[in-house]
Amino acid sequence: MRLDVVGKRGNTLKTKQYLFQTQDEIELTEFSPSDSVRFKCNTETFTTNEFKILPSDSRMGQRLFFYHQNKKVHLDICAPISKSDSIFRMLISAKLCVINESTESLNFFACNESNTWVSPFSLWSKEGNEIVVFDSISAIKIRPKSEDSVLSDLIPLNRLGTFPIDVYDGQKQMLNLGIHITNVLCGKEINLLR
């Protein structure tokens, strides 16, 4: 992914680009709190809208989305209070993400009462696992990416824990998968108050 940051101080415009992966920390040291600063994230297949981060009052009322053609997914932004007035921290996270830690090539479908759809927002972790990003949904279904595979039963996301789920590939071979549902931010422990 690429983070494009544009800052303006008076009539001077400064542009910075950062390459990063999921769960990377990026320090923006080139800008002061009085600058006007905005950013945008880009991947090969989708992008975010522009988001103003400085001055601090410009963040109020904004929302950040991933965009792909006519689809979008809302992202959460957490800006915890820092122990230092000179450091501003911001954590960007998905409302819901599915991490495929199996060796199987799988599609993950969001489900509601009337529709089932695949999210176009897919990223890769440093470990090589696919991360599929969704907005607020209540259930998913899984299907192997092979032709003629079968969609799994509905998996509600309101029950935390680890559960088995059976799916069938194109040759009608059963794959038994383990599903772990948690409400904890995935990956490494993140200390937001340093």
C-alpha cells in the first residue's frame, strides 16, 4: 500500500509518499500542528478518500472509506489522547476483517437478510495471509475459489470463539476449516498511549 501525504504551510506545499503494509507504523515528522495536512491511501485495486489530519479541528465530522468502482467500505479511526502534546497518534482499522490463515484459496461472502456478496477490498499481510475488509455485517459464508464449489452455511459473527465449518470444493471434497471469531484488534499488541 502507499500513503500519500500532502502538507501546506503558508504558500509552501510538501508531498511525501510512504510504502507500508498492514499494521505498519508511520511517523510524520515533517509537519507541524499548524500545517494543513491531508492523506490518501492507495493499493493496486482500490483507494481511500482524502482525509484531513491537521489542523486537529479539521478531523471532526470526517469519515474515511476504501473505494472500488461503485463500492465503498467505511473504516474506523481512533485518535487516542497522547501523553505528549507534540505527538498525535491515529489508528486506522477495518470495521470487520477476515484473515485467511489456511492454505486454501477461499472467497468470503458478507451476508444480510436478502443479499450475499464478495468484498472487493482484499489486502495481504506481511505473513502472506489474505485480509478481506468488510463494513459492519452480521454474518459471512465461505466458498473455495474452485469452480463448482459450494457455499458454506451461514456463520453468525455475534458468537465469539472457535468453531468448525465444512465447505465443499469443485470435486465435492469436504474441507473442514476452523473459524475463530474475536472482537479484539487483530495482530500485534498495539500500545496507543506511549
